[in-house]
Amino acid sequence: MIVTDAQVHLWEAHRPDRPWPSPVSPPPWPHRPEPLGGEEMLQLMREAGVGRAVIVPPSWAGDHNDTALEIVVAHPTHFAIMGRFEPRAPGALDRLPTWLDQPGMLGIRLSLHHGPSRVWLDGGTLEHFWPAAERFGIPLMVYVPGLCRLIAPIAERHPDLRLVIDHLARPIRTKDAPAWADLDEVLALARFPNVTVKVSSLPTYTSESYPFPSLDAPIRRVYDHFGPQRMMWGSDLTKLPCSYRECLDHFRVALDFLSESDREWILGRTAATVLRWPEPS
């Protein structure tokens, strides 16, 4: 089994020729403060038993994919990208026909959980983006805590648009029971075959240590609704409260309701299929 981590943030420090939008110190996000690059990530992957990883360029470094593209060019068998995209930029939609021609580019990631982006889903900002992404076969990862009800009509109107719900749409900085209060809104999306869920960053939503027993029940509900072929594992490594191996072993070893076939799908085959990133033979 080739394990694919569907969520890692890799970035460089703020610098004049590649500036961040709002460089601050210490950083205001729940990730590690120092950058994580491709070489260090490869070493961490080898130690944990991860074969491949999808780079999700972080929002704090700006709406560019330059760093991720450089890493993919250097390590094309180990990394691919779900790139950042600013849909309001001049000529943004003109970039979509050739978006997937970029090295290692699998699709687009949209973070719709803060600032003005929270109103994009129901304010018409993305009205022309969804059909264009569908037409050009571009998978989308979306982080939409508290907004899953607005994803349903999009999934229904665009049945060929591949949508991945990041982190099960759990709200940032919540733990234990409050983190799962609106899980039913996510489960309601299971009726749309074009919606997949990313079971990522899950150890951050519990105050327990490995094997995170309180996560068993909500994950089982997700499994019962979506099935393993529409679940993909991701670590969100740089904000984990546990080790990389423990995050992986949560699905590789624990969760005793999963069969070996289930684990193969969740830990690699789903990402390979949904994101069209074939596993090497």
C-alpha cells in the first residue's frame, strides 16, 4: 500500500522577492512557526511510512504556488499540488483551461472560512467559477466550516465537479464535543456522489492522545455515510498535537471497524482516484 497524505502545508519564510501579504511574528495561526520545506518533509515521510503527499500552499504565504511548484519539479514522484487560486483576480477564469498543465497540479484549494471569502458561496462571487472548474475537470478542495449547507446546491447543479470537503469542515480551534456539533451538515452531503470528504487534521479536534478514542464515533458516522472510497486521509502535519506516525496509525492501525481494503482506500486509493493522481505500479 502506498500511503498518500492529502494535506500538507509547505512554505518558505517571508522574503522581499516572495513576500507574504501580512508578515507577522509570531504567526497568528495554529501551525508551527518555522517554515517546512520539501527536503525536511521527505525525511518526515520516510520516517512515518508515507509515500506521497499533496501540497496545499498555505494562505498566509499569499496566493501563489511558486514554492510548491519548485518542490514538485525537484521531487515529481513524491509531491503534487492542490494550488491556491484567487477567483476575483483579473483574468482568473482565463487561467483555468491550462491550470492542470502546471507541473504536478491536481486541482485548486479554496479556504472559505475567514474574512470576505465566507460570503463567496452565497454572494455570487463564484457563480462563474464552479461551471468553469467542472468544464475543465479541475478537482476542488474546499474548507467550509459552518457552510456545508451552501455546498449542497453547488454539488447538485454541477454533478461532474469533484468536491473534497477539507477537515470534515470542522471549525478551527475546537475540540471534543463542540468540534462535532454540526457534523450532520457534512453527512447530508453524502447523497451527492461527486462529494468526497478529507479526514484530515483530526487529532487537533480532541484533547486525547493517541489513539484518540473519542474520534471513533464521529469517524464511524462519516464512514457509514460516505464509505471508504469517498474518504481520503490527510495529516495537516504542521499543526498536529501528536507525531506524524501516530496521525497515520490512527487510520493504518487503530479504528478497528476498518478492513484492510478500507485502509487502502482511505490512505491512498481515494486520493489517487478522485484527484486523478495514479499510484505508481
